[in-house]
Amino acid sequence: MSTDPQSESPADATNAVSPAAADAGNPLLAWGEIPDFAAIRVEQVVPAVRFTLARAEADLDALEAVADSLPIGEIVGRSEELEDRLGWTWGLVNHLNSVRTTDALRQAITDVQPEVVTFHSRLGQSEALYRAYSNAEGIADNALARTVELALRAMRHGGVGLTGDAKDQFNANQQQLAQLGMEFGNSLVDATKAWHHELTKEDEMAGAPPSLRGLMAQSAQLAGNEAATPEAGPWRLTLDPTCVMPFLENADRRDLRELIYRAWIGRAGPEGDAKLDNSDRIARILTLRKAQAQLLGFDTFADYSLDAKMAPSVADALALLASLHTSSKPAAQRELAELTDFARSEGATDALALWDVGYWARRLREARYTYSDEDLKPYFPLPRVLEGVIALVHKLFGVEIREGDRTGWHPDVRWFDVMSDGQPIAGFFLDPYSRPADKRGGAWMNELRGRSSRLAPAGHAVRTPIAYLVCNQSAPVGDNPSLMTWNEVSTLFHELGHGLQHMLTRVELLPVAGISGIEWDAVELPSQFMENWLRHPKTLASFAKHYQTSEPIPASLVERVLAASTYRAGSAFLRQIYFARLDLELHHAFDAAGGTSIWEVQRQVASENTVISPLPEDRFLCSFGHLFAGGYAAGYYSYKWAEVLSADAYAAFEEAGLDDDERIAEVGRRFRETVLALGGSVPPMEVFKRFRGREPSTDALLRHNNLG
């Protein structure tokens, strides 16, 4: 793959900075370009990061020397350049660690991470830049004004006001937190990969659908048992979510469901390999976060976190969760009672345990709505689902998505161009399948590069944005394509929603373009909005076609699927409220030095926000990467906060008439020109009001879930 900007199309072109003189051929120094993934070697990581850091240090020295005499637009622009180069190289390295990790890559990151953290601390604590931002007056450009506002807040949060011992302690804490977060994530990947249990008897697989048998046999083959078959086994039980969830929901053997459930809630916990135990890391992370917040003048880390979010305060976030709890807890209790009655009617004699809930919930749903996930999956092959979501994007926002032939970091990775009026405006890589051996779990969108006019190459008005979309759905088995579950389809729609906000931005100032600069509790709006279209029968039927016969999904099945979309909604809501309340409790009220353990906090929060208490040995916090290896600390409530916004946004399309294509296109254009176009250049409440004409309401969210 060429890294010569002259050989690339407008969607691929980049700024003309060339590192060739420093390290010829190092693809990690092709700043801003689409990487030549095949050429990247782990031994290139340390020199590339150090060269980029040296360049950033020199650029910052030069900028600080003249900051008092430069116009604010030039200061922001030069900051944009130096941060973009480091963000591109360091972001690419960490992306590869998420999708194709190796011990050598982890070590390389460990070697240079302290230097990266040190530079970011220096940048965030630059008195010269802070003074220049503070003195800026009369900024007419809204994006520039918002950039300065956010930069000042970020620098205050970064310790610019600290001096002496307080500053030294703050920076030392930052180093420890970066290291602990990386260790937490690596331990979780390793603990997930380390556990397995081989099944060899047919009765052990009783209830397992053909797709799960195939997946588990394929896992056994990949582990070295090439003779394994779906029909005869052996079958390898793993902690990959594509195995855990269907096994818990389908396996008749209660003892084996208990086995995998206990392993799942104990991942990276104190009962396993001591090197992978995350429990001490959690206590240290919480202690350091609180210390950082207090050094900056906040009482708690949650206060610090919400100072940069859409919710005005911790009390406001808790109030939203409390209002949703009022509806969801009674509904979840009713759902458990009906599930218990159903299990007894089917011959179950023991009280429902946590490893029984998924199993009996699946049986009840199948009985009530007369379909199973296995009935649905043949209608959701990945190629058809991609066609469907691409057609929806074109209908709503007037852009085309076309698959290209770029090479990614793995043979499964696919490239897509995003076109508007026949011109390429963005692009993205899609990495769809689970690879538990070297890829972390979950799903996410991240950016390779953002939209910027300053960083545009010669001859181009703007540099186009590029995104990564990463999922962990079931891989193809044998000659069959990836046949997706309902949740996997929803996840793909979700991540593309994030990608659209990054790629369809009209803002050309990098710090507030796309998803940059958007308060964390608003950033889920477009992703959850896209999920809502799966509740629209016409949209669903447009792409749900059998992978072998191309027959459309029967209308009666669509009706049953949509009727089931609110099945156990109270339980689903309560689960998210439990996670969000636990997050805020740990980051707002908990004191690690106070004699109370994190497990006691978990039990207390669970007593109010679950209908079956967690096991005493539950250690799921040790695998809660959102909080301890991701960006959701004191922000997990964001999922529900943004879900209010997304449901209300979708209601605007309902009000227009979901089957009126002309009116839908009109509302879609307004959504594109506000939510997707404005990025972080306008505060999120103002963005929402420009789209909806008013502040958000919880009415649509509760109505969509039959909880109103």
C-alpha cells in the first residue's frame, strides 16, 4: 500500500509532513495518512513514538516562545498540528494493541508510555498557552471560541494551576493511572483467553443450537484439535462473549451453565492467576483518581468528571437514574416473578439462580413470541446487514457508502469510502469478528484521523476523516457467512452511528470536529439513534433476507421480533442503572482508605438495583473495563442520559411519519446538519435544541420500552 499522498484519492490525502529524513520507511511516521498496516513492525514503535515526541517538544518550545504575540487562531492551529501528529502515531499503536496485541507490542507501549504521559502533562500545564487562551477576546468564529473554552477547561483539569509539590504529585499520579489502566486491560484480555473447558460428551451440548456447536468446534480446531466437528466434538467452551452468552441461554446442563457463569464473573479476579488479578488495581485507581480531583479543588472524582459533561452535576445524573429506577425496578420484579412461574411450569424445582435467568428468559421469549435466535440468524448474514444499514444511511442523510479494496491489520478487516454528491468525504475500516486470542472484547469506534482544513494537503481544501469501527460478532463458520444475532446487528448499527458523527462533521477545526469536543454524556446520541431504526418494520424487512435462498424475512416473524423488542425491558434498564449507580458510588462516595471494600459497595448498590443478588464471590468489577481501562469513569450513566436524547430524536422521525420517505429525508437532513455536522463546536444541549426545537424529554424512551 502506498503512503505517497500523490497516489491517494481526495479521501486519502493528508498533510505533507514527511518524516523520511528521520526514519525512512517507518509507517508509524506517515502522519495523517492511511497506514500501510502490512509494513508495521513492533520494533518500529519505540523509535517512531520517540521521534514524534521530540518533534512535538520542539514545536511546543517554539509556540510557547511566541504565544504572547500570536493571534489566537494561529495558536490553536499550531497546537492542532503538534497534537495531531502525536495523536496519529500513538493512537495507531494503541489501536493495534486493541485488535492484534502481542507481548512485544505491549512491552513497546510500556517502554514509551511514561514519555507520552509526561509530554501531555507538559502540554496541558503550559502557562504560556493558558495565558494566551485566557487573554483571547472577541472571537467571532464559534468553532474557535468553543475550542478555546474547551482548552481552558482541559488545562484546568490537567493541572495548569498547580505548583510545587502539588504539581509533582499530580503528574506522578497521572503516570501511575496510565500504567494501571493499561495493566487492567491487558489482564482482562489474558484472563479471558486463559480459561477454557473442553466438552466431549453429547449430553454436555444438549440444547446448544447448531451455530454454537459450530463455533465451539471451531474453537477446538484453532486450539490444535483439528479433528473437532460440530456433530461429534470435542467442543471448546471459552469466555469469549460469542460463546458465553449463547451457552448460558441455551445449554440444558445447569451445572455447566453454573461453571461458565462463575468463570465469567471471576475473570481477572483474586481467585485466578495472581498476575492477572485486577482487584488491587481497582483500589489504587480509585485512590489516585480521588487524589487527582482533590488536588484540582474538587471533592470527588465524580465532581471532577461531571465538570466536563452535559449533566450539570452528580445530583442531576443521580436524579435521572432515580427517575428511571422508579419505572424499571417494579417492572423487573414482575418480570422475575413471571419467569419463575414459567420455569416451574416447565418442571424447574430449584429457585432461579443467576445462571438460570438467561436460559429461562430465552425459553419464555420463544414460547411467547414463537421464534428463537436460531430462527432469526439466517436472515442476518453480515453482507445483507451491511447493505441494509448502508441503504438506511443513504435514505436518511443522502450519503453513499461503498466498499473499497484497502488492506487492514487483519484479513477480516474491510474498507469503505463515504461519498457525498459523488465525492469522497470520509472513510472507515470495519473489523467485525471476535478474535479472543489477540483482540479485546466489546465494540467501539475510534478515529484514525479527524477533519481539518489546517491539515489539508496541498491542493485540497480539507483533510477528510477516517474511522475505525470494531465489533466482536460471531465469525463465519465453515462455508457460511457470519450469521448475526439481534444484538450483533444492533451493535453494528450503534458503532456506525458513532462513525457517522465523526465522518459527516462539517467542522474543520480538529479539536471540535466530529466526536471531538462533545461532552461524554452526549456522545452516545447518534449511536443509540441508529439502533432505534431496527424497531421500524420497513427498515428491518428491507435487508433481512435468508443467506441461502434470499427469501425476505416473513412479515409475521418481523411482527413477533418487534413485539419482543421490549421483552424484559425493566430488567435491561435496571441492569444499566445498577452499573451506573455503582460507578458513581465508587467515584463519589467511596473512600478506599475508609475500611469499606469495593465488594461491600457493590453489594450495597446491588441490594437496591438488582432483583437477584450477585453471588458473594462476584468479582465482575475486575472485568469492568469501561470504568478502569476505558473512558467511562464516573460517566457510565451517559448511556442512559444519551438514550433519552436518542429516543427523543427518533421520535421526531416518528412524528414525521416513518413511511413517508420525503418527510423522513427532510428530518434526516436536519439531523445531519445539527447532530452529525456540528460536532463539539456547539454545546450539546444547544445542538439538540436546534434539531428538536426544544429540550429533551424522557417520554419517548419510556414509551418505546413500555415503561411509561
